[in-house]
Amino acid sequence: MKIVYLADHKEQLSKVAEWYFDEWGHFLEDPLTNIFVTRLESCLNKTKFPLVIIAMEGDKLIGAAQIKLNQMSIYPNKEHWLAGVYVEPKHRGNNVAALLIEKIQEIAIALGVEVLHLQTEHLSGGLYSKLGWQPDELVNFRSTDVMVMSKNLG
């Protein structure tokens, strides 16, 4: 498995957008429109945010993750967010998500980020807790209970 930038594999953008729509489309104001394509087009970066990385097994896309800016409007001072961690169902349980998260952290550090934040519907923190992320608070955001977590990268 290799982890690469979506910017270098633009042909995978529509598949990542499809995954995101299937997983999180119900949160959209207009769930009939897949705006993830447009959102991902703004993430075709390698040295600035937002950016997306993808996991490839040979030429097959198996996962994705991203760093977004100011993901939750209720936290204007929390700038950098780990988001969109997705692994194709048949590849889950094979450490793909952990490797994507580790690579995101490395990229963030290289680009000068000191703290990353995330939100998860897994209120226990799930995998993120196992990887050293700390819970900040439980909030209801857009009618969904989420755990907001952070990790100091310094």
C-alpha cells in the first residue's frame, strides 16, 4: 500500500467524492447534490491547506483523509482539522485508517501545524483515542452529537 496526494491522482477525485457523499451526504442541506466533487477540487494541494491524501493498493483506491481549515464554525480559533477519514469497507481493520492518520500528522508537522482537531460521531473517540488524540468536548453540531478531539503535534 502507498499513500499519495489526491493532487497527483486527480482521476480518483470522483470516487473519493462518491465515498464522502455515501458516508456524509445526509448532512448536506441538499442531499440530492454531490457537492463533494467541488469541495475536493479545492483540495488538490500538496503544500497548503486544504489537502487530501489517498491510500492505494496497486492501482486501486482504498482510502482517503484530509486536512481542512476551520471545519466547525463554532470553533473559529481551531484552524486545522483532520477530516474525511474513509476506508473502503472491505479494507477496514487492516490498519489503513491509522496509516492515513499518521501520514496526515506528518504532513501537518512539515507544514508548521502545531495542533490538529477532529470531530467524530464515535463518542468514545474510537480509533482516534487509541492513536493518542485527546477529547476536548462533546457537542451537538448540525443536529448530531460529536466528540471534538485534538492532538498536539509539537
